[in-house]
Amino acid sequence: MKKIQSIILWLIILFLVVTISLYWDLGSLKGLIQSNYIIKCTLP
């Protein structure tokens, strides 16, 4: 029983880490795209 609980806990931690890293990647990607777009718009 305790083994199952620890496995579930590890799965939750893994899921949290993956989602946080994905959101972090998405945020940085959005920032990169926006900065590139601004550069393209400002340059003649």
C-alpha cells in the first residue's frame, strides 16, 4: 500500500515538473516570437 502511495506521489511530482517546464518553454518561445516580430516591424 505504501509503495503505491509513493509511486502516485512520484507521478504527481513528475507531472508538475513537466507542466512547469512546458509552460516555461511556451513563455520563452512567446517572448522570442514577440521580440522577433517587433524587430521586423521596426526595421525598414
